[in-house]
Amino acid sequence: MDYREYTINKIAEAAGLEKSIITATIEIPPEQKLGDLAFPCFVLAKVLRKAPPVIAKELAEKFSADEHIAKAEAVGGYLNFFYNREDFTKNVINEVNTKKGDFGKSDIGSGKTVLVEFSSPNIAKPFHIGHLFSTAVGNSLERIYRQLGYDTVKINHLGDWGTQFGKLICAYKKWGDKEAIEKNPINELLKIYVKFHEEAEKNPELEDEAREYFKKLENGDKEETELWQHFRDLSLVEFKRVYDMLGVSFDSYAGESFYTDKMSEIVDILREKNLLVESDGAQVVDLSELNVPPCIILKSDGATIYATRDIAAALYRHRTYNFYKNIYVVGTPQALHFKQIFAVMKKAGWDWADDCVHVGFGLVKFPDKKLSTRHGDVVFLEDVLKESVQKTYDIIAENSPEMENKQEVAQKIGIGAILYTFLKNSREKDIVFSWDSMLDFEGESAPYVQYSYARGKSILRRSGECDFDGADFSAVTSDDEYALVSQLNEFGTAVADAADKNEPFYVNRYVTNLARLFNKFYNSCPILKENVAPEVKKARLAIVSATCEVIHSALGLLGIETVESM
Ligand code: ARG
């Protein structure tokens, strides 16, 4: 039962209006006492040549209560609708408890493919905090689209190609310590890469040597290719450890190197369409009509670059997946890059360039000096994740020394706390990375939401009840109960909004509010106390069960796991 639809139909009938006008303007009132839905009659003032309050009043008079809507009330220019609380509660709670994990799913995406490219670290370099931001947002977006019925593909566009690998090979041949690299690959590779830059300042010929090595790599020479492959394999092992901790996986690791043999076609296409012009020896696409610097396609030495590889990747993805949307979750500093490549694609006549979307995000700030990545003292992300788990473990050990599976719980909460932090605000906002607020069990945090879930589960366990069929909801319609049930009903809307704006924080804010309303309900509505009538107890337990289902699903969309007790 869709109450919103039902109400919209009713208004359309009463006012003799197109449904679409009402759908576009109907809103949720800011306060519970103003009802469940409000129709602003201002939109009709012009057509009907009447003042909005008069229209609201006239419309209100046309309504009589029915089984779903208890009353329609005119307040100023608004027509406010109040659902029949018992009927609404029964419908929502039964629907959640029947559909369980499927509640809130939709099929609007059926038959359409959405690609979500995220994470995309660079091999032989540390996985940095920006990559973690991308990983959190992309992983969540993919789940959100899947919830809406889209076919999704998770792509890791690894940074595994480019002239820097000539430098790395050169450095390796001069100073590489094989054993040390096996033991601690990224650290060691980074070390020799930094050394290369220091040495090259004194001895610029090294740069030429590195260029030679890259050329050999591009030609597929055996030794260079094997070294590069080795660096890539070692890096992937490290990255996968991080992904495992986060519970993240990919459908494709087609990174930059995957497109090396697909770039000459791009150059040919652009040349054929007369889009390439020479500039300082390089081949570029002029984008001055967009007030954007030209996009370099071939450098003066004839080598392709990052942008060329991205254009090749986009064409490949179009051909392979025929995508509905191709989403790039990459930091906002690369906004210009994406603007350029999308513009080039558009100029090449590829209409589907309009379906490519750059989803940017802000910077991460560390008030905690220890975490700063500047001055060469690189923070390894794995250490940050481990630290979060350890800190969580310490909190649990102090608060619940008797808990048996502390490690497992600490893992889920510690990782959840980090993911939540990245998904808490609109993604373009900068993030302040603070342990205190991240692990504040009473604040706006993953542990707070996870705790609410565990509390609900504990009530259900203690009650021994799991069958809520035929529950009688007539006595559970207080404001706190009703606010919680209304929020449960909004799950689908939060997910749709998140996909619409590519903003997982809609789901995050939703589930945080849900947890807050649940705790309010828990404090004001006794459930297992002796003096609670059996039918009230059963109805409240049904609400608890539904709440747990939805918290679990919503956290799942953020990539955050739940724990049964904590
Ligand atoms: N590897 C790049 C970096 O670390 C991010 C790649 C973004 N994706 C893309 N298709 N360009 O900055």
C-alpha cells in the first residue's frame, strides 16, 4: 500500500487536476503535528483565481475520512493529510516483516547497467586516504543502484601505466633490494622511487634512462614487462588485504595498462574527425569554446597520457557494457580532467558521453598530527584500519569485559566507523578525521547505529518471539511509535534520493535518524515490562523487528555490517 500515491489520487479526484502537478508539489510537513503529507495550494491560485487558504478550505471540505486517511485539514494555504495511524502502522510493519531484506527495493533500474568506477589506487604507491574516500563512496553507490534494480559493474581503474614505471624500473635496477621488496613491497618500491627523484636532480641523465625503460615496457620487452607485472602483482596483494578488511570487491581490475593497445584507435578517430591540433609539438583537442584548457592526447614525444587512456576506457566500456550510466568516483581535484575528456568524447560525436558522470569528493583533514601524510611520512591505510579496530576493541573490553566475540565485533564496528565517517556528509564537503567522533557510541556514528540494532536484536532474543502475524496495532499509535513507523516507510525514498544525486549520505542520514527515533521509542514505550498487555507487547516487538530489518539493510547499503549484540 502506497499512502503517498493513494493521497495524490484522492487530491487529483477532489480538485479535478492532473496527478503530475500534485506529485511534483506534495511535501512532507516539517512537524509531525502537521500531518503526514501536505499539498501546497499556492500552485492552484493562478488557475483557480482564488486565494490559497480558500482553495485549501474548499478541498478539505470535499474529503471524508476513509480507512487509510483519518482527516484532511486546511492550515493556511496548505492542505494537510493525516493517515489513519493504525492502518498505516499495520501496513508498513507487516510489509517490512514479510519482505525483510527486500523491503525498500525497487525495479526502476531493471535492464539498465550502471558502471561504478571507484578506488583506483596506483600500483607501487601507497593506497592513500583519498582512495579510501573513493572506495567508501563507490562501494556504497554500487549497492544503492543494485537496490534499485540496476545491473551494476564495479570497476577498479588501477593506475598501472605511465612513464613513472620507467623510473621505477630504472630505480629497481640500480637500488632494488629483492628480498626487502617481497617483504614490504609498497614501502620499498616507494623508497626507491623517491630515491630516483632525489638522484635525478643531481644527475638528469637518469630521466633519459627511465624514458628508455618505459619505451621498452611499451614495446613489450620481456625483462621490463616481467618487472612491471611483478610490481603490479605485489601491489594487488597489498590492496586486496585492504579490500578484504573493508568487505569490498570488484568485477573488473581493468586499469590504465589494459588500454595500451586501444589507444591508437582513439588517436585515429580524433584525427579523422579533424579534432587534433598541434600545440608545442603535442597533439591536443581544443576546448576553448568551453573555456577549458585543451586536452592533450599525444605528448610531444608521441606518448599517450592519462587522458588518452581514459577516453579509450570510456569507449571500451560503452562497447562492452552499453551502460546507462558510467560513474567515476574520483576526488574533486580531478574535476577539470573529467570535464575535458567528456568534452572530447562529445566532440567525437559520442552521445553517450552525456551518461558519463564524475562523482567528486572533498579532502580529508587530520587534526591528529600523527596521521598527516605530508613530509614523506606516509600513513599506510591498513594501519589506520587496524588502529580503528584496536581502539574499538579497547572500548569494548572496558565496557563489556564478558563479551565472547570481542575481536569479531571490534572488526565490524571499527571498520564501520571509518566507512560511516566518509558517508556522513555531502561528499563534496571536506572531512575531519577524528577518532573521538568516529568512535563516539552516542554521537552521529556507525557505532551508535550499530548499537541501536544490537539493542533491538537483544530485545527480540529476550522476548523469544519471532512470529508477528496478526499483531494488533490499535494500541501502538503514540507519537513516538508513529514517528518511527513513518521513518521506516521512508527507506525507499532515501535510497532513490541517494541514487538521484549520487550521494550515499541520504542513506546515512536516514539510518541515523531511524536509530534515533528507535531509541526514543525504546525509552518511552515499554516492551518487555510485566505490566505491558500481551497484544501491545506483540505489536511493539513487531515494530522492533521491522526496525532491525531496515537498519540492517540501510547499513548494508553503506557497506557497514551489523552485530547481533554489543
Ligand atoms: N589512479 C588515479 C589516482 O590515484 C585515479 C584514477 C581515477 N579514474 C580515472 N578513470 N581517471 O589519482
